[in-house]
Amino acid sequence: MRIYRDIIKQAWHILWRYAWLWPFGLFAVLLGNDGEYGALISAVDHVSRQGDYLVGIRETLISEKLNFTWTQVQQSLAVAPAPILTSIFLIIVCLLILLWLIIISQAALIKSVSEIDDGQSPRFTQKAIEGNFHFWPILLLNFLTRFTIWLLLAVSVLPFFISYLARGGRTEFDSLIIISYLIFVPLAIIISFIIKYAVITVVLENQDWWPSLKYAINLFFRNWLTSLEMAGILFIINFVVSLVIFSLVAKSLITAPVVFALRGINFATIIMYLPQILLVLAAGAWFNTFQYSAWTILYKKLKQGQVVPKLVRAADDIPNYLEKWFSHNPKSLPKPSKTVQNK
């Protein structure tokens, strides 16, 4: 059985044959949903920066920055209320439109990949319209992800915060931070898997967010090892792609701060770095399309019960390998003891 190889091959085929999926992948990547390795890196970063968070909270409370900021906002509104309120309104509208595009792109990408895998021929506009039907359930699931992860972070930080206050604001390393790692990081990764399956269930099964979430929880815990193996494969692919992209834009990344400091951020400097910017955006769109394709195909196979974890298959193959090896090397067989021979 070549389950993962076939999934990766099919996802690669979809990526390059259906380039009209790339815009969906580009918008969907703005969710920050860059796979479970992304959840892992984010979780580790959150926990490792606990001390910085606590110092920032303490300094903010002591210096009364919040009161100063609120005073400035009130003064600005008193001087020119109409322009400021108009700007805030336009920013909110733009953010809502962007959020809408992100959510429908996520749904359209999943639906398109599923139909392509079934041998159908979906169309861009049709899938974009259908993706709009799943806006609210997917939005709720993504919000639930962020809320739960930040809630877990707050709970895991609480012992460290109490210890921090007991030390009078000193930020030396504390053994409680290890407990935060052990609690928060695995739970963040599990939540990432479950929400991914829940979103796919919403789109493919046309379910509301709550039934999809319950089904996703059951699906993950029945196939947690398969999910980890797939995440590991995609991590390796993403790592290789990231190295290639970084090697192409590394020189620009080094010189960019100096150029922006000397010339400022203007049209000319943006044009100068436009090829590198487009390359990074394209790489994000490509890999996100590839990743969604792989997870969607895996979901369908898991639902059909067609996937056996590689580690389980390898363990089952060990007796067969040993039997073949000993059959070709009979001298390596253990010799019976003398007591057995005498009997």
C-alpha cells in the first residue's frame, strides 16, 4: 500500500494542472493556517515568550500606557471626529471583505479538490459561489480555534504568572515553563488537526459547525497516528520548499532594511523588491493549495477506512522481512540446544 505516496502524487497533479486554484490558496493562507507544523512553531513561540508577555503587562500597568493612549484617542476624536471615524469605518469594511474572501477561498479550495479527485470538472466562479454558503460555519470554527488556543495559553501561563509575581517581577527561568510546554503545545496541535477535519466536513458533508466538530474529534482520535504521519511528510516538503525560496530571496532580505532606511518605503523601493514579493506570495499560494489538496484527499480516504498508518504497516511487515532473510540465510537460524537434540 502506497497511501501517502499516492496522496502526495495526486495533490501535486492537482496543484499544477489546475492553476485557477492558486488564488484560493493565496487568500486561504492569510488565515495563518500553514499546517500543524505552523501550529507547533506558533505554540512554542507563545510559550517561550511568556516572560516577555508578563514584563509587557507589568510595564503597561506601571506606566499607565493604556490611560495615555485612551486620552490621545479622545483628543483626536474631539479635534477631527469625521475623518477619523470615516477611516476607522473604511478599515473595518476592508478587513471584513478580506475575511470574507479568505473564508470562501478555504471552502472553495476544499470543494474543488474533492470534485477533481472524483473526476469532475469544477469551475472557479461556481466554487466561489458555493464557498459562500459555508461562510458562517467555517468562520465560527476558525474563531473557535483562535479562542481555544489563546484560552489554553492563558491557563498554561497562569502558574508561571503567579510564580513571576511571587518573585517580585524577576523573569529567571522557571521549571513551570516546562509544564506549559507539555500542556499547551500538544493541545494546540491536536486542536489544529480537529479544526482542519471539521472545516473539511462542513464543506464536503454540508454540515453545520457543531456536528462537523463532533465528527472531526471522532475522526482524529481514530486516526491520530495517520494524521501525525501526514503532517510530518508535509513538514518535510514545506521545509525543502522554504529553503529553496529563502535561497532565492536571501540577498534581498539582507539588503531590504538598509534600502528602506535610506530611501524610505515608496513606489520605487516596492518595485525594486516586487519580484521577490511575488515569489513569496506565489510560493505561499502553491504550497497552501498543495496542502489543502493533500488533507482533503486524506480525509476522504480516512472516511472510507482506506488508510493504515505507515508505522503499523511497517510493524506488520517485520515478521515477513525476518522470514525472507532467514530463508536466504539458513545458517543464521538459531541452532537448537543440546537438550532438545537429545530428546
